[in-house]
Amino acid sequence: MLLDILPFAHDLLRQHIQAGDCVLDGTAGNGFDTQFLAECVGKTGKVFAFDIQEVALQNTAQRLAKQHLNDRVELILAGHERLDTFITEPLNAALFNFGYLPQGDKTITTLPETSLIAIKKTLQQLKNNGLLVAVIYHGHETGKHEKDALLSYAATLNCQQYKVAQYTWLNRSNCPPIVLAIEKRFQAA
């Protein structure tokens, strides 16, 4: 059975994340993915969750508190393009949901320029066999440019160093989201 977009993204990550891992949620949003990642890394793991909106981090903190997961997550009020300022250890996995905050201000979106910087920095910090999963919501003007920038960049990655895949619905209207998955095979020399 084919999985819908978010369950597919989570399934990919679940196969790569183990207890004790260090992972990134580049877009905390309402905390659903942050909670998922916190459950995957277990009590000994660490999740770094970024968002530029205070309300997003408040929503995420509330969700984590209800599940008693606060101790394994660091919430960071900053753009994901600044991740290397806050994270020094290697990452096992990363998840991004590019677009805007659900039930939030739709004029505040992720941007092609900063999202591309975040993807590049994340790939540098990924361990060998680490996985980056980006869900791209492109049903708005900025999202179209962001999708083009991210997919164009991913297509240029050296196939000896990265495996790159794309997953989406071809027979759905209204710009169905795209899952972009990048697995780091080994560190570039």
C-alpha cells in the first residue's frame, strides 16, 4: 500500500534513526514532527528544533510537555539557515517541512534562499548514511520558487556521495507536496 506524504517521510526516517541519535527538525511548526523525532531518538537522544515564530515553538513545547518529551528537545527561535551556530555535533537525520505554519500566518513562509542554505549546512553535518527528508509544500508563490531551487540543487549532488529520491502524487491536483530524501553515502574528501 502506498503511504501518504507525511507517513512516508516518517517511515523513511524511522528506518534511519536509533535511540541515542542526534537529529534536526528544521521547521518545528506545531510540533508533530518534533514529537515524532523525540520518540525516535529515545531518552538518550537529542532533537534540535528550529522555528522563526515564537507561536510555533510555544505550540511545540506544549505538545512535548503533554508527552513528557521536553528533556530530549532543544527549541531554538532562529532560522534553520543558522543551524551550524547552534549544533556542533554530527546529525544522524534531519526533517524539514517547507511552506508555512498550519493554522498560522500564511504570509510567513520558508524562503528559497534560507532553505537552500539550511539544506547545504545539514548535508555537511550529516554523518555517513545519515538521512535528510524535506517535505516541500509548493501550493503558494514562494513555495513554487523554493521547490524549484531545492530540487535543482538536489539534482546536482554527486551520486557517489549522495542518494537522492523524490516522492509525490502524480494524479492529484492542487500541487501535492513532494518528499525529497537525501541519504549521505560518505563524507566528501
